[in-house]
Amino acid sequence: MPRIRPEFTKSPYFVDEPGNWHLKPGAPIDLQVELENYLNSLGDNDEPGTINGIHINYP
């Protein structure tokens, strides 16, 4: 299943350095918030017995 590319990655302010995603100076605040929220969400751990937070019934 293809993953949806976040909107901030399509911005001219976005810098896609491997392991160092960041925005160029002067990026709009909403773009900064979107990137920060995305990067913070990568650190979310899923609970045991789930796939991406979706509970799976196991016999």
C-alpha cells in the first residue's frame, strides 16, 4: 500500500537531507507546525498487539 506524501514535503522551504529534515529560514508558521507534528508522530510507539494502533484479535 503506498504511503501518502505529507504536504510539507512539496514546499520550496522543505530541505530533504537524509536524517535531517528541516525547513529553510522564513518558512510559514503553519508549515513549521506541520513538520514538527509529523516528526513528533514518528516517535509514537504502538501498543503491543496492535499494528499502527489498530487492535488485532488473536485466538
